[in-house]
Amino acid sequence: MNLEKIREAADKLIGTHDFRNFCKKDKALIFDDSGEQNFFRCLYSIKFDPIFGESQTSTHPLLNMYVCTIRGSAFLWHQIRNTMAVFFIIGEGKEEPTIMDALLDIENVKEKPNYNMASDRPLILNDCQFEGIEFKDNLKGYVENHMACQEMLEQASIELCVQNTVMEHFNKIMIPSALLEVPESQGVLKGLDVKHET
């Protein structure tokens, strides 16, 4: 991922814009006084921070992971997932940061282009702030959140264990042992017609 190009693209989204090309439309959702759906939202900031500190010299992808934090007045349906999808497209070099200008120009791009949304798995609503309202923490809330997170972690561990077991079984049954001796530089089995007789 070219993070500098992603940051350049992110800067174009700061401020109040019509984000209709970054969301899923639904006539039942927010309407303004004219009866039309309101696609205007204000983004205050978009920042990218390395999870494990600056580790550009590392070749392991898990050590080069970043968290993207987006602050705004409100968000449209799937706005963040669609925004991240466009960031990924730019980071992979398939589009230039100027694609953001085109997507925000609703006069020339009237409908959202057909691109896949980013996964919802790493998406977290971190905090909500409301003017004139103060939220008070309590021990009961912390305990409930801790238990919920523990349950999610256990479920993810179970899913990972099941997936690993299935893959081990698949490797033993479907892939001949002769094909498993692949040089480490290749990493994956490409172009092999693996057949299995039952």
C-alpha cells in the first residue's frame, strides 16, 4: 500500500461534502426539509497510525498494520467501508488520489461506481459525542463490555481453530505430498492442476 497517496486522497475528504458516491442509498433514510435524502456530511479528520509503531523495515505484514481513524459530524450508511475501499484501490496503485475529486463531483459522477466495500470486520465505532450531554462511566458498563469482548475473542478463536483444522484436513486429503515441496519463495501453488480421485 502506498500510504502517502492514501493520505493525499484522505485530505480531499476533509470538510463538508456530498458523499453520495461513498454510501449505500436508501429512501427510508435521513431526509432534509425538501424531502430529498441528505448526503452532506462533515469530516473533521482522517489519520493513519501504525499499530506497532513505525516499522517500515519489517517484511512481516502484521507488523506493518495501520489503524485509520475518521472523525466526523455523522456518517452515511456504509460510508466508512466505501471510503476505505477507495483508499485501498488508491494504495494499490489502481487509481490516483484525484479519483476523490471525481467522486465528490456529483454533477459529473451522479451514481456511485461499482466497487466492492471494504470488510466490516475491523470496523469499530469508537466514540460518540453529543453537545450538552455528558456520559458517566460505571463499573457495570465496564464489566458488561469486558464480558462481551471476551465472548467475541473466544468466538474468533474457535472460528480460527475450525478453519485451521479444515485446511489441515484439506491439505492431507486433496494435495499430493509431492506438490507440497514448494520453494519458500513461491509461497503458493500456482498453475497446478490438482486432481483427486475418490
